[in-house]
Amino acid sequence: MTCQTSARPQAHSAPFVPTESVEGDLAGGLLLLCDHARNDIPVEYGDLGLPADQFRRHIAYDIGVRPLTLELARRLNAPALFTTFSRLLIDPNRGEDDPTIVMRLSDGAVVPGNARIDAAERQSRIERFHRPYHDLIETTLDRMLALGSPPVVISIHSYTPVWRGTPRPWHAGILWDKDPRAVVPLLEGLARDPALVVGDNEPYDGALKNDTMYRHCTSRGLAHALIEVRQDLIADETGVADWAERLTPLLAGLAGMPALREICHYGSRGD
């Protein structure tokens, strides 16, 4: 396993496949998601008018999350689903109706390839890249539900350690909406390490209408949580291994809790 990534988006001569999946035990009670796994761009989009160094930044993908999710999937024998395209092309963790689904300006970087896209191009990106990922999540959940009790869904993200000049003190954060079932055990488990500073709905709020968690978990009544890890802590193999070691027993424990393996609708603060 390696945590290295390309300095610029990769050219693809073959048809671009927008999703990646890792097989696991569909009856094991756990599904891992990785919305912002890679910084690749299909060849026909070039580099969206950006220099290569912008694709090494958090605006292009969540640094460290793909190797971390892969390692968690291996240790837990859990199925895992990934996107293969940069969030600069289109953000899979936004609803299709979200005006920020294609970013024209991201953390100070103007994206020339997005600046003047029309409704037809926006819809094309939804159909080619965004929708196949969500279709894959939906069909995987259907398969898991058909085999037995509902799974717990965990989405893995990372965040930049400094935002607009302000350092972020949290080592990790758990984002959530109104369903606390998976969240409370994760927060309590991480709190047992006195060296960690863990955010509860920090550095972001977990209630976002029609995002991945809302669409596939809140609306279905599935227990879920979004885990954010600070990017500098999982930027190399050692960091990935440390966080996989820390998270594996916590996630395995969630899958073994009967209350988390039931359909229960809590609603959303975003409604």
C-alpha cells in the first residue's frame, strides 16, 4: 500500500470509469464509503485550466482517505466504494440540486474549466460521474439489506489542518445529523485516548440536505457516521496504519451492536 498520489490529473486513453469498489462481506454489517478518494480528471477535461500543484491540495481530493479506507476494508473484510474523479470536476458529496456541486472558486483557486459551464455540461457531469457513484451505493445497500439486517454506513473524509490561516486543533471529527446511534460510540471510543482532540460536528456540520449520508442513510433509516481525519495525520503510510489501527476495533464494534442494525428514522436538521 502507498499513500503517494500523482502531482497532476491522470490522462486516461480507455473509457473513464467513475467508481471503484472493494469486495467484502455483504452480510458483515458494515459499508465503507470514500467520496473524495482521488484527484484524477478524464482526459477530455485536461487539467481544468489549473496548474499541477492545485491537484495536490485538498480542493482536488481528500488526502490520505483512499489508502485509509482500503486498509480499513482489508482489516474489517468490509465492502468499500470509491469515486475515481477529482471533486474539482464534480463533487459527489453534494446533492444534484446543490449549486456548489461544480465549484468555480475553491479555497482561493479559480477553476477556469468550471467558470462558464452551462446547464447541459453540468447535467452531463452528473450523469457520467456523480450519478454512477450513487447508483453503486444504492445497489450495494440493496444487496446488503437483502442478505439480512441493515448495515452501518461509514464515510471516510479528511480535512486540511489550516483553513484560511487558522489552524484546526482537532485530530479528527465525527460529523452527523440527528441519528446518534453510530456517532456516540465513535466519540466515546476516540475520547478514551487522552492525546486526541476530537470534534463533534467539527470542523464541519454533518447536516447537509441531499449529501451522501442524507441520501443513502438518513432517508433509509440506516445508522451512519462521517469520519473526518486531519490530512497531515494520514499523509503517509505510518499515519494511515496508525489511524487504521485506531479505527478498526471501533468500527467492528458498531457492526456488532443490535440497535445499529435496525431501520430507524430520525429525520434531518436540513429538512
